[in-house]
Amino acid sequence: MKKTLGTHNYYVYVLTNQSKKVLYIGVTNHLKRRLEEHSTPVESSRHFTNKYNCRYLLYFEHFNCIETAIKREKQLKKWSRPKKEALISSLNPKWDFLNETI
């Protein structure tokens, strides 16, 4: 009997802080939940997003395969700041915070 595979959802996303000076790239299987986790920092946490107050979604991509999503995340993390900025601007030219649209 052939096993039916369901559709999976994975996201590569870019967060920033209020002043848009810091960029953070991550991967998740539940974007809304992950944004909520970033928005409620643990006081004693030393995580990058807490340290730099990265809570604002600027950009995301959807994938059906975790391996592809992770590969894309690693690719974007290696990019220069100007290249990341161009990618964000290609879909979000005003760099609006997208948290409420998810």
C-alpha cells in the first residue's frame, strides 16, 4: 500500500528590529507561532533575536520540503547585507512590518 504524503509547510523568514538595522534569518514549520515566540522574549535569554529586539517580519518564502527550506536559509545567511536588502525590497519595497498579515 502506498503511503499518501500530505502537504507540508515550511518558511524561511527575515526579521528586523524597530529601526530596521538588524536582519535575522530563520526557518520554521509554523510562521505565525514562531513570530509569537520572537515577540515574547525570555528575560534571561541570550538569543540573537532577543538581544537585538528582532520581532518584525519583513520577508518570507514558503516551501513544502524541509531540506529545501534549510538549504535556502543557509544560502540567504551567506549573502551580503545589500543582497539581502534587494531581496526584501523586491517583494516588500517599503519594508513594511508583515506580522499582522500572517
